[in-house]
Amino acid sequence: MFDLGTIFIFLITFGLSSVLLAMFFLTPADMLVLRRIVLGTANRGGAATPQAGATPARAAAAEAAEEPAADEAAADEAAADEATEEGAAEEQADQPAGDAQGAMAKLMKFLEASISDLIAQKVNLTTTDKFGANLFLAGACEVVRNENRLNDKQLVELLEKVLALIGNKREVAHRLADKYEEYLLEPQYIRMFQAGTAALDRFATGDQKAIKEFAKAILEWRNPKAAQSGKAQGPITVLFTDIVGSTKATQQFGDEGGQQLVRAHNAIVRTALKDHAGIEVKHTGDGIMARFGQASNAVEASLQMIKGVADHNKTKPPVTLHMRIGINAGEPIVEDNDLFGSTVQMAARICDAAETDHVLVSNIVRELCHGKAVTFREAGK
């Protein structure tokens, strides 16, 4: 016979153990059940409900959308968030919906394999790893968002489902979506985001080794300086973009209109970087700083960006996009995943001097592109 005190201690111990277990990933067998929950097939009548025998991590993911506010302040905040979501939904009502189901199916195949590889490598997420993992997954989501033309509402819904795989609550997805550009001002954050994007791109082409990038990214997140120490140094081409009239657009169309302009710019620039082996160093608020190993790649990427802007404006968006681009090359100082020195400063100044919807480059960039199928026009000193 057990007295009530013993039973109480047992229940407390069991509860704490469950919480600790929720910090670890699911087993491969659990993934099949979780996939049905995430895709909504386990309980189509409403919110996903934990099944009998569900692991703590799976239960946490399923219950994230149902957890009540802890106190009155939390309830008020939840109500405010709901009102914000309703307002955003009204603003996005005229945005065409993309193929969300196709996007989710592609992501799930990649994530199941990546998480299984994490388990095989015995890499467990710690509390400090979770944010980096969220950025990696957000980068993967960005790929399918662009390919399937998802609107902002669909992106948030996609993030909710994907981030739930590692135990995040639904509000984490909203916060991440809202702070995309703010987070990407930090070089270490953008590296995780880009790692997710690059991994899914490789996986989509049939490269099965891409599933190992999740574990690799987490290990680099834990020790970013060690990750950079092995990089070869040499001539680097630095590219800056700048959104023309971003402040005026925000004043005229409000914060949401200004943010739509930034999102359109980011999508165009990041697609060009991906297509021409460019690396985003950081977001500057109204532009992007990137680096290239070859000057010709930077020039070709910049031309693709300008064409992307023209194509975007042909769709007659509420706010038209215009930008300028500046490129320079040299040997900048590389430190903490960022670039410093006169090479970078000159690239920024060249960008400031460029005409709207034009690319301005330094003479050294033109010389490095000698023999390439690119025509330059003299712009003076």
C-alpha cells in the first residue's frame, strides 16, 4: 500500500519527466503519427488531439493552439493577437492563395528525413538551440513559399505546422513571421536561415545528403566562430542593394505597405543570390548586403535583380518597387560572419551613387569581369 504522500511525489516526478522528455525529438515511429496530426488527418473535426500513448513532445505540439492564458494579462494579450490576426486576414484577403498543400507535402518529406538524421546522430535540441532550429526551418519554408506562391497568411500557417514538429507553440510562428527582417539583421541568424534554404534546395534536386545539413547547422549555431575559422580568404565581391523611396512608401501606405515593399525586395534579391552563388551577409533594414566569390556572379545577380523589379512592377502591385545596386571587390576584413573595411565602405558609397533601377560598379569589378558577356557603360569618376 502507498500513502497519499508517496503517490503525490510519484505524480510530480512523472510530470517533470514528461516535460524534460518533450525537449527531445520524436522517434522515427512517432513521426508517422505526428505527420497525420500536423496535416490534420488525425482529427479533421477540430484541433488536433493527442492520441492514446502519445509522447510528451507530440502532445505538446498538438495542444499548443489550445493552451489557455495563465492570467488576465495573458488573456488580454491573446485577444489583442487575435484582433491583429483578423486585421491581417482582412488586409490579405485580396492576396491570391498558393498551393499550401503542395508546399506542406514537400516540406514534410524533407523534415522527416532531417529529423530522423538528427536522431541517428544523437543531436538533441537544447533550449538555446531551439531558436536557431526555428530559423533553419523558416529558411526551408521560404523556399516552398516562393515556389508555391503562398501569401503571408499561408506562410504563417505553414510555419505553425512546421515549428510544431520541434515543440513550438503557434504564437512562436507568428512572432517569427513578424520579425523576419529584424532577425535577419544579425549575421548568425541569416546563416541559419540560409542553411535551411540551401538544404531544401539540394534535397529537391535529389541530393539525399542534404538531410544532414540540419544537424550540421545546429552544431555551427552552438559554435559559430569555429564554423567560420576554416573558410578560405581571398578577393571578395561585395554587393549592396537599397530600396528607393522606402521611407516615403511607409509614410504614404503605412507600415504594412512599407513591409510589403521590403518583402518583395527580399524575395527578388534572395532568389538572385541563390541562382548565382551569392551569400547574404545581413539585412540593412531597407536593403541587403551580400558577398560573392566571383565578380561576374555578382554582376549577373544584380542584373537579375533589376529584371525582377521590373517584372514585379508589371503586376501593378499597390506599392511599386524601385532599388539601386552597388558592387565593389577587394579583401575586406571577415569577422563574426560579417564584412568590414574600406572595400565594404566603398561598396556602400557606390550603391548610394547609383541611379534608380540601375547597377553601379567599381572599375576593379569591371576588370574582373573581362571576357564575360556583360556590357559596361562608363559612369565617370
